[in-house]
Amino acid sequence: RASAARRRAGIDAPFLVTLPLPPTPDALARLAAACARANEERCAAEERSAVTEAAAAGASTSTSDDASRTAVFARYRAATFAELRGDVPGALAHYASAHDALLVSHVAAEKSGEEHERSSAAPARDRARRAAVAELLSRKATSLALRQPTGGSARDGDANARGADMMCDDPHAAIARFTRHVRAFERAPAWRDPSSVSANNVANNAYVAAQFETFADALASRVPWGLAGGEPPRGAPREWCPGFY
């Protein structure tokens, strides 16, 4: 009966699991394995679809913001599905790609905005949206970069120390990612209404300060010399110290 139901419903054989009542541990293990496989296949398919969409948007000859937004969102989707299936390096690559694309779009928009009327509110709204999305992408990319197996507490022979809880002893990739992010937004745009320059500067400075604070917390939680108050490696640049930020 189960096979007939599977054929009528078009369900692949590995994803139809019959359970005795009460279910045995072996039966529950089979169910868990089927769910894990279904998640892997669905997330991988969604990731591939998002990558294709991002590539198509990136290859578009359109100069509108729509193509750029589509590419960024597609890369973010790809990163999300890669992360859901446990592919941390793949997720990091997608998040970084989305962040880079958004920063390129942001720099171009800032230059374009200088040519618009200074009193226009539209560029300011668009910039706020870009800043919010860039903040999310920066946090995701730097967080995953700080979880990459660069050494830290996990050495090649220490299998028990590997995994998500491994500390990072070489945070240069995360720092470089954060530096690109904050430099893109560190100055309030010159095209804003001159009558509100002071307020705009305060708002922009508050945004940048929040970026520094968030990254300092992330760095402190992932390096051996962070929360424990230890010393970074001899000769390490000052940017490796959470207190610098």
C-alpha cells in the first residue's frame, strides 16, 4: 500500500518512510536520515537556482538599480540555503559576493547622487536601505569568516576541538571584510540637504559607531585573546585587538 501511495503521489522512494507503532529507534533514525537528505537536496537545488539568477542579473546590460538589487538578493538566497545545509565556506562565499556587489552599487549610487538635487529625499531613502542591507551582509560574512578553520584552538591532530566552537587565531579575512564595509559608509554623503548637514552627520556617525561596536563584540568572542583578556600573537597588527574598534 505504501508503494502504491508513493507512486500515485510522485514521492521518491527514499523520502517515504513507514514507522511501526510505537516507533523504534531504528525507524526514527531512518526518518531523520530521510529528512536530512530531503533538506540537503532541496537546499542544494534552491542554491543552484539562486546562483543562476544572480549570474543572469549580473550579466544584464541594464544599468537600473533593479538588476543590482536582484543580483544581491539572489546571492543572499544562495548563501542562506548553503548555510542551511551546513556548507559554511559556500555560504561565506555567497554572502561575501552579495556584500561586494552591494558596495559597488553603493559607491556608484553615491557618485550619482551628487549630480541630483541636494534637496531630494529619494537618494537618502535609498542610501538608508543600502546601509541596512549592507550591515546584515557584513555581519553574516564576518561572522562566518571568524568561524573558518584557520588554526586557533583546533590543531590538525585535535579532532575534538574542531567544529563550530573552534576559535580563530587569524582574523585577517574578517577584518578585511569589515574594513571594506565601514569605509563605504564612513562619511555622510555630500549630496544631502545642506540645511540638515549636522543631523545627517550625527546619524551617519551613529551608524558607523554601531558597526564598530558589533564587529568588536564578534571579534572578541571568536579569538583566543578576546573575552578572556589574553594577548594577541607577538607582532599582530592593532586591528586584531577587539579594543581597537
